[in-house]
Amino acid sequence: MTTPNKRSALDAPTEPMPRLRPRLVAAALGLVCAGFFFFVTGNRDAKVHARSFLKVEVRETHLFPMIYRDEASALSNFLSGVGKRPLLANRSRTGETSFVLERVGPVRNTSLFHIDYSGPDSNSVQVAASNAANLAISFYATNQPLWGVTLVETRCFSPLSVFDRLEESVWIYWRRCKAFLGL
């Protein structure tokens, strides 16, 4: 007589397999995400970055102009257009492949825009960023004659890593919370 609840030593356990499958899927997804993160953060060949700041204002009132389009995208499209890269390379006396337009964007809550270039040589990158700012000034002098666009400065910088930006944002949030609570 055999009892139905008793197992023999040859029966394979059926419970660990369903538990193992989600763990394997989670581990595989974790490895893919970690690999993608390291690929994105470590895939920069350019070590030197340069940034030019442009101040945009209405000539008569010296106030920030009313903008009805995305000026950062318009300026980025202008600087990425046909013929601009060889022009910047000739002006900076370097090759076309020695610098890259990283991004163009506004500086938050100001009338400033920044133009970022990167490349292996600090001198060529800084000259390219400065010349791109001068091209932007001539672009606005032609297309928006009532606006006054001036070059504020051009400088080289080292961008913050992902971990440095995260740490900085945590400390800023902590200081804001302390100030709000009056600590």
C-alpha cells in the first residue's frame, strides 16, 4: 500500500523551477541595463569641451525677446547645416573631424544661450565654439535685426559625470528641504 502524499526519491522537485525563471530573467535584464549604462557613459572619445555663451535681448528695451519658436533648435540646425562645419574648420585651422557640436540650449531663467563643442584638442575646440558663436551673431543680425545678440564668453570645461550630477542634485534638494523647514 502506498500513500498518495509520499514521494519517492526519484521524483524531481517541481517547485524550484518556477521560482528560478523570474530570477534568471531579472538577472539577464539587469546585465543588459548595466552594459547599456556603461556603454553610454564610457563611449565618449572627446575629452575637452568648450562652451560659448550668447546673450539675447531686444536692442531698445534690453529685455529678453518674446520667442515663438524653439530658438535652441533653430540655432542648432543653423550650426549643423551644410557648409558650416568646413567653415568652422577653416577658421580654426583644424580638420573637420577634430570637433563636434554637442548641443545648443538656453541657460535656465536667463537670456543666455550656450553652444557646446567637444574634441580632443582644447585650442581647436575653443576656437570652434567662439567662431560658432560669431556665426550665430551674424545669423541673428540678418534674421532678427531688432535683437541684440552678444558673445559673453567662451571657455573650456570638464563636464560632470553622471554620479557627480546625481550627488549635486541630492545636495541641492537637501539644502532646499532644510531651508524650507528652517533647519
